[in-house]
Amino acid sequence: MTTSFAPARRSLAKGALAGTAALLLGAGPAAATAPAPSPRLRLPAPTGPHPVGATTLHLVDPSRTDPWVPEIGVRELMVTVLRPALTGRGFPRAAHMTPKAAEHFRDICPWIRPGLPAAGVDWAATLTHARTGAPPRPGRRPTLIYTPGGGDARTMGSALAVDLASHGWTVLTVDHPGDASEVEFPDVRPHRGRLRETVLTGPPDAATVRTMIDTRVADLRFVLDALRLDGVGVYGHSAGGTAAVQALHEDRRIAAAINLEGYLDRMDGELLPVARQGTDRPLLLAGTDGFRDTRLDRSWAALLDHAGPVARRQLDDSGHWVFTDYAALVPQLHRAGLMSAAARTALVGRADPRVTVTAVRRLVRSFFARHVPR
């Protein structure tokens, strides 16, 4: 079943006029030549009743060799654990990106996401609404796992993950080193510095995409092994969505999954096993009108043709990265004059972020509330 819902459009004229007025208010040469201050980018606050605590895990799988840099000898993951906390008072808000990660992201962001500004943004200044070191609420809670899109680090799924944790889930956001834009580790090791950069140097070919998806599925299953998890929900964006669905197919410890606009085939057209065989566990396929194409429709339709608890939803007036933190950050960059309207639309669509962020949060929360209840 496919349901389409259109966020209400709200004019950006007021913000554009305010930005124009600010440019015109400089009365003298000093004002005209002074550099514009970097905008302080803000992530939307969570909506649940609980404060959220954040910790970081470094997981090492000695049974696998890293597929991108075999010389490392093992497969390493970085994971952020977000949990409902007893209190957030007195504990610092976790940074969206560390200074080292932000510096690297600044240098490559216009390449990995065309339209993002090459200068004028202090990416390290943005804070999440999770508190580092905040004591978790007692008791065992159901777990959700997030896998980001190809080329994205786990940090770009922070706002949705924190919101889910504020409603009572434990949420793990997982980095996939090698294709992620950057991953910072707590140490160095042979053939790997503290900051590991992406190996992708252009649009991936079919072999690279196959490696990405297969590696991500193995990464997710390793997280289940390492943390002894069962009955979890998994959600992912783009390549992460693809991996989430295939992991659901392969591992019965996953109770339900959400695919946020990931293809269900290989680049050569071969359908993934889950699309060919279907699933007997709840699955949500969520997409946008701005990204929908023949390939996506074909691969999703193949899965929907099977009898099973699978639903499809579409967010209108939106673009592919509306499921990530770009949904909130890109409109702020546009209002600050650092991105064009066309670039904003290409990334997240034209809809107001107050509408799209709310819509995505409600869609994901309502699905997991039914199938991975708190």
C-alpha cells in the first residue's frame, strides 16, 4: 500500500527578506568589508518526555578483514549509544561533529553533497540534544539501530535518533568506515589514522555498491553479536535503508525495519534476495517525490508483490536527504545565503523543515511503537 502525504508549504520570503536587509544595513566601509559571521546551525529539539544520554563504543570484529583497507586486518565500527537518561542537568550537550571530523567534512562536503558551501560554516559548533555522560534510566529497553546513507557518517542521523531515544528506545547509530565521509576513532593503529576518510572518489560502480551493501549487512549483524541484541528494529537511509532491509531478511533477531529510500537491487538490475523472496516481518518503505524513479519503483514493487507486512509511504515536496539532519541544516544554510534555492530543493525539497522533520519523526516513531514497542 502506498500513501502520499504533502507537507504544507510555507513561504521562505520572510527569511530571504531578512537576509537581504541584513546585507543592506552596513552603513560604512568597515561594515561592507567585515566578514559575515558563520551561522550557528541548530538541530531540532527532541519531542519525548525523557532527557537523552550519549556514549560512544568502539567495536572490533577480528573475524573479518576490512574490505576497503585490508591491511588494517580487522573490521572496526564506531557506534553512538543514545538512551533515555535520568537527568540531563549538569552534563554537556554532545557535539554533532568533533573538531577533527568537522574540519574534514568542511573540505569535502561540496563534493559529497553538491550545493553545500565550501566555506562560511563552523560545522564543529553544532550541538545535539543528547548529553554526554548523563546516567541512563534503569531497566532494559528495546533497541533500534540506525545505518546512514552511503557517504554519510552516523552523525547525520542524530536528530531523529535523539528524538527516538527521548520517547523511550535505546538507539544505536552505526558508522561504516570506508564509505562514510569520515569516522574518528579513539586511537590509531597500523594502516589507520585516528580519522579515517572515505575511500569513495566518485560515483560508485556496481562492484563498489555490492561491497558497500554486503559490508553494511555484516556490520549490522556484528553489532547484534557484540552487544547480544535480539528483537531489535533497524532503520537506514539510502544505502543504509538497502542494508536494513537485507539484514531483516538474513537475521531473525531483527523484528522490524524501515527503509528510508534505499534501492532493493544491485546497480546491474539484479534484485536483492529480500525483493525476490519477500519478508514475513514488518517493513516500511518510505520515500520522497523528489527522488522517486523507475529503478526505485521496480525494486520496491517486486517486494510489495509478495504477501507480507510491507507498506509504502511517500513524503511530497521533499528530497532524498529529508530523512537526515540535512532536513534541518540545509534550510538554515539557504536562509543565511550560503546555498541556492535550487541546491536546497535538490537535497531536501521545498517543504518547510518544521513540517518535514515532524512528519518523518512521527512516521518512524509510529511504526516502531507498533512493532518494537517500548
